[in-house]
Amino acid sequence: DNNLSCNFKREYSDTVAKDGYIKQSVNAKEQVKENTKITVTYSLGKEPTIEQKNALKQAESYSKLFHMSKDALYDQLVSEYGGQFSAKDAQYAVDNIEVDWNENALAQAKSYRETMSMSKNAIYDQLISEYGGKFTKKQAQYAIDHLDD
């Protein structure tokens, strides 16, 4: 009613858990004037280590280039032939990457169809295979359901 503008900000915090409320720019009991800008700050959790940041960057690259599943991405990050990150750093990366796993499954499914001329059943099996995509059954089904879109 008073033309208030609310902005949301996120910052690292050693004391407030991820997604927890940290502060706001106006005191909760303070009466705000018309056209006031209010900023509410939420936590990103503890600031990641350099290794965690690097694992996340590498995860983002693999996801964009190869459209990997969460499990396949984790395996690549910890692999002695891949990122060689610790389990903890790789887990941080896959837990914090912003990616639509359904869309990754769909991109991989389209690649299988275009490059290998696979049937939908074979694509589904490849997507969920522990030796293939390692996607969840739900993600693989999403890909199959949208393959012709």
C-alpha cells in the first residue's frame, strides 16, 4: 500500500544455517515510510572452501557440456581419472549446483537418439543404467515423455 520495495539478498554465515533468516534492513517494530526499500538477507550457509568452490565450478562445466545426472557427476568429481576431489567436496558440489536434472536427462536422451539411433526403451535403460547415465527412474521417464516435444 505504501509503495514498499522488498529485495532479497543472500550471504554466507558461519552461524546461520543455509536458507535461514539473517537480518533485514528495517527493524521489525519500526514504522516504514512510503517508498522505502527493504532488504531481507538469507543465509547461504558457511562459505565453501576453495576446493568446494572448484568442485562446484567443475560440476557446472560437466553438467553444461555432458548433461550428467547427479550420481554420474559425483562419480566424475571423485574419480582418479576425473576431478580427484574428496567425497566431501564432491558432495558439496552436487548438493549446491543449480541444475534441472530432468532437463539434463532429456538432453542426454536426445543425444542418444540422434547419435546412436536408439529406441525409447533402450534410451530409458541407458539413462537409468549404473554403467550409463545413472539418472533416477523419474528423471528418465521425464526424458522419454518429452523426447518428441
